[in-house]
Amino acid sequence: IAGLGAGSLSWQYRHLLVRQQRSPSTGLIPNGTVAVAIASAAFAAFASSDYPVWPATLTAVFAGIFILAASIDLERHTIPNRLVYPAAALALMVAWTWPDRTGGEILLGAGLGLAMAALLATTGFVASFVFRKPVVGLGAGYLKLVVLVGLVVGGPALLIALLATAGATAIYVAVQLVRDRGRTAFPLGPCLAFGGLA
């Protein structure tokens, strides 16, 4: 019930997170879909017998954040800073309280996320310089989402999350290329969110 309520409210007031003029809606997400997805994630978090109430609550909250980020990216092709920055601050404050990770692992995850984001950004810059034309790469929102995933899952698990992201991205891009050959830009937020959830 709480998941349905949180999902409904977050989707209804998503315009508070995104600048409408810069990121118009594509209308790809039916009403109610996000609420059901967040409710399902919350149910999965509390249904597991591995976690007591507090860690299960954290799992449900961050799963909801990942789902919301993915859905906004699908709908508007952007990852809003108004969502990522507060989520990162929250992760810094509470992620170490999960029983299966330490504060050091959380900081390691943040460091690896920053390193990965810097590597991806540098690769795009160098490619643009070498080919003397803009090369489409990961936007700043995706790079920030990588750091957020690192903060939430911790250092060792970030590698697994990135592998899951790579697999989901390969499948997603292949499907999009078959369905729409003229399309060159793909919202990768759902793939990064899938990696974080995995």
C-alpha cells in the first residue's frame, strides 16, 4: 500500500523534478505503471526473510528511486538532478547501515562510480577530438546515476551492477535498432537502474 502511494505521488508530481521546457514528455509511460513497479519492489524488499525492517525499508526506498529515475528517463530522456543529488546525500548518510556492507564499501563504491564516470566522460571527449566531430556518449545524468548506484550497492557489488547494466544495455539497444533503425539515442537510465536493482 505504501509503495502504491509513493509511486502514485512521485509520478503525479514528477514535473517538480524536471524542467518541462527542456525535457518534454514522450508519453511512453502509462499512468499507474510506476506506482505498480514501486509497489512490487517494496513488496519484494519486505517479503525477503534476509533483512529486518530497517534494511528492507532502505531497499524499498532506493529501489523506488531507481525505478523513478528510469521511468523519467524513458519518458523525458533526462535524469533530474533534483532526484539524483538528494538520493546521493541520503545514500551517504544511511547506506552503511545495511548489515551486508560497511562504510568503507560504500565509499569504495562511490569512488569506483566516480572513476567509471570520469573514464566514460574522458572517452567521449577523446573520441570527439580524434574524429573531429561530436560523438554521442553518456550524458551527465547517466554519469551521476552511476555514482549513485555505487553509493547504494557498495564497491564490490558495483562491478556486478555494471555487468548487469552492460547486459541489459546490449539487449535494449539491439531491440531498439531492430525496431527503429534510424534512432541513434537511447535512454540508458532503465539499464543503469536495472544494474542497481540486480
